[in-house]
Amino acid sequence: MRKTIIILSVLALFGIAGLPQQASKPVQADNPAQQTDKAAQQAAKPAAQSGKAAPTQAAFVIPPDVAKEPNPVKPTAASISEGKQMYGYDCAMCHGADGNGKGDLAADMKLTLKDFRDAAALKDMTDGEMFYIIQKGKGDMPSEGDRQKPEGIWNMVNYIRSLSKKPPAPATAKAKPPS
């Protein structure tokens, strides 16, 4: 029951209840790149809601200069700790508390997400690309937008990267029968 209340609260927080009002508002942004990103995201929503494949998924392009941007925040214990805290608030409901991609909301929405614990899951993605996706959102994933300062997003990138570097849990040794 508690998880249901939390999930409903999060949905309300992200404005699921306000989608009809948002759909009637024109897209406004200070620069054309933001207008393009928001327009592409809004165009993808109706297709995703109708159950059809969104044609704009292929149109999601991360600017090359952003993709090449290095993480200016060193992955210190403090950075990873701050990233973990924000991840717990904003990401764990879908991506799972341990990054396995099997959060409660992802299960409810029938989403298949990457397992961040597997190093191969993010090996082809730069820190700049991760930053851009967290900041702008992608598909069903909402954006952090202006809610999070850039340093906080870089901290989340550091935390997500750290998930695949944790040693695997020790396997329980099975007793061998005497020879």
C-alpha cells in the first residue's frame, strides 16, 4: 500500500495529472535547440500513449559537442554519495534502487531498462551523453531540467558509473561431497 501511495505521489509530482493542460500550451524556450528537444519529446508522447512505436525515437540526437563533454566533477566519495541521494529520489522508482532496471514504476509501465550494474550496459555511452539524457529526458523518462543544477547531474552520472564497478556479491560455496 505504501509503495502505491509513493508511486501515485511521484506521478502527480511529475505532472501526469496536468498533461491535458500542458498539451494545449505552446512550446516556449529561450533558444531553438530547446524548442526542438521539447517539440520532439511532445511529439513522441501521443505515439507512446497509443501503444505504437514513436517515430521520433530515431530523431533523438545528442549534439556531438555535448556528447564529447567530459565530466568536470571528479568521482569522489562525496560526489558519488550526493549522486546516490538524488538517484534515490528521482531515478530508483524506474531504474531500481540498485540500478538493476527493475524499479516498481518500470514494472508497472512494462518498461525494459538497462541494468547499470552491468559494465557493458553503459560502455558505449559517454558521460556527456548520460548528462544530456538525464537533463533533457528521453522517451518515457522525464527530464531533470532546471530542477537539478549541472553539478548534481554530474554527481548522478558518477553514481551510475559506480554501480558497475562494485564487486559482485560472493557466491555461496557448495560443499563438495567427500571423495
